[in-house]
Amino acid sequence: MSNKVLRLVLVVAAGLWLGVAAGQTAPAAAAPTAPLLVGADKISAGDTAWMLTSTALVLMMTIPGLALFYGGMVRRKNVLATVMQSFAITCLVTLLWWLIGYSWAFTPGGTGYLGGASRFLMHGMTFMKDANRLSVSHLATTIPESVYSMFQLTFAIITPALITGAFADRMKFSAMLVFMCLWSLLVYVPIAHWVWEPSGWLAARGVLDYAGGTVVHINAGVAGLASCLALGKRLGYGRDPMPPHNLTLTMIGASLLWVGWFGFNAGSATAADGRAGMAMAVTQLATAAAALAWMFTEWLVKKKPSVLGIASGAVAGLVAITPASGFVGPGAAVLIGVAAGVLCFFAATSLKKAMGYDDSLDAFGVHGIGGVVGALLTGAFASKEIAGVDGSVLTQLWGVGSTLIYGFVVSFILLKLIDLSIGLRVTEEQEREGLDISLHGESVE
């Protein structure tokens, strides 16, 4: 090869190398794996405003939404005790979240089963005005960590509050407080870590749960079932009439739950973006479809459509779309809603009667069964264009089965331990008199 040809080859090779090098970009920085400090300029005002709003919406779901929904369904002599439970749980879980709950749920722990203690007493969650820096969660880097933590707190509040519907009219208030304290730390927090923290073992297996089908609804529903079995039936159950005392309150509560659920599902995007918009749209569609599906099923079976039925159907639809809301499109949402409305109706009527348990306000029938329906259909209908990942029913079964088994076993053990120590159930005399007077010394006239 002549020197001229060699020089030409070298020049061309050098030009090609320089061209490739110029076209390359620096490798993307690795995504953070733990909470970190950032400059205030990294925070999105739009995302933060939406997440502040979502946090308030989800808190509204428990107080006053769930409190009124459940309060209207019990008998008059137990209405104050029922709304008191939701309010007290809100206060109790808030302090547990500050103590260690947030840290165990949403920081990496190295085991896949429980987070670390870096946010014990929320240490390290900071805002430094003069330094123009603040902390963010690695799970939501465009909003302050304080906002993300409070948003997740509202989920930790409503989950144990949902359980109270299963044991309405018969659990001691003191036993309820002890159970909810232990359950929140030993059941809710670990399962939240398994599913929602990237290092959690179910997250690593690819289990999809956008806003709480497993973490919130299956978790609460199966704990409600454990409560029914541990406590036994209400006095006169199946013999004495136990109609709701005020369905107007129940309908108002259901309406507040529906509105608040937009914060629940669309807020789980942790951003004011297209995914949040789609989550909001599919939430509305699934809820409407489920409410009508329950109503028409009840109309066909019982010959009359009821207020309680359409309200319960709406909640069933909200439950079922929750795990799927960030992963599916409108058509799938309608199918999920119809399935939830029909199946939860039969779970709250035929299944409960066949199995013989007394789930007072159908916490298991609506939240447990609705959560299972939604979680499995998430695997069937998840759209890669929306979710960025493929769904798998078999993978979803791992999440459903793990939550059902762990949640039921630990809940039942806790209930039995409490029963052996301070007792779970009120006396027969207190139950007949009503919990409002016997436990709280108050009544609704």
C-alpha cells in the first residue's frame, strides 16, 4: 500500500471516529435509588401543585368520605363509634408514619422485605431556604419529599380505616387502636415496600400495582376477613333486621370517595402529565361502569335497584381500577368496571351467605374481591404503550397470593394475641346497648 493510500485511509478513519464521537452523548446519569438533596430549581411547580391537591383529595377520602360511607350503613346506636374509628385511625397512623412507617416503606433496606431507618422521625427530610436546597424521594424527584411523604401517608391512613367496615358494631375501641397500630407497621408498611419501592421483592418480580390494588384493597379486605373470623358474628346476625340507619350519609360518603379517588389514582403519577390524565379518565369510566353493573345485577336478582347497591358498585369500580389506572386505556377500564360490579355484588351477597361470615359492611366483598379482580385484570389488559411494560396475569398472581397469605396470617395472629391480652369484643350488654353510649358516652338523637 502506497504512503498516499495509507494517509487517505488514516484521514478517513480519523474523520469517521470524530464524527461518531461528536454524535455520541454522555451516558445518562443513573437514576437515584434513595432520597437525596437537590437544588430548588429542580422542583416542578406544576407537579408540586397537583400533588398537594392530590394529597388533600386522598385525605378527604377517609375523613369525611369513608367515615360517612360507613357511618350511614350501621345502625343508629353505632354511628358515632363508626365515624370515630376513621378519625382516630387518621391521627394514629399519622404519628406512626412520622415515627418509622415512611422510612420502612419507601427507603431501600437491602433485603427486599423492609426499608431502612434513614427517615426515622423523618430525619433527613429537609427544606433549606437559605441554601436553596431540599430533599426529594428517589420515587418522585420533581416534588419535595415532604409532599411525597404526606401523599403516601394518606394511603397508609385509609387502608386500616377500610378494615373497620368488616368488624363494625362489635370491636372494643381500645382493641381497635392496638390492632391498627400493630397492623400498620407489621402488615401495611412491609407490603407497601414489597410492591412500591423498587428494591422490594414483588416490585423486582414485575408485579404491577399503580395505586394500591394489592397494597391497599386486597390488604385491607383480607384483614377484614380475618377480623370477621376472629370476632364472630354480631348478636342477632341473620335473625334480626340490621338496616342502614341513614343512606343519605352513605351516598354522600360514596360521592366524596369518588371525587377523592382522582387524587388516589391520578395522583399516583406523582406528576401533572399525560399519565395522570389517563388515570383520571379510566377511573371515571370504570366507576360508572361498575355502579351500573351492580345496579342492573341487583335489579335482575332482587327486582329493585337500591341506593346502597349503586353506591357500593361505584366503590367496587374504584377499587378494581386502582391497580390498573396507570396501565390501561378506556376500553379496558370499562371491562374492568363491569367485571368488578358483577363479581363484587355476588361476593357481598351470595359468597358471604354461603361461607357464613359476618362482614358487616362488606369490606372483604368489595375491597378484597374487587382488589383481586383489578390486580389480575391489570395483568390481562396492561398496555405497553401506556405502562411501558407488559402485563402478566401469572406475575400478578404472585402479588395477589403473597398479599392474601401474608395479610391474612399476620392479621389473624395479631387479633388472637390482642384477644388473649386485652380482649377484642365488647360485652353482649354493650353490643345490645350500642357502642356510641357504651364506649363513648354519646348518642345521635
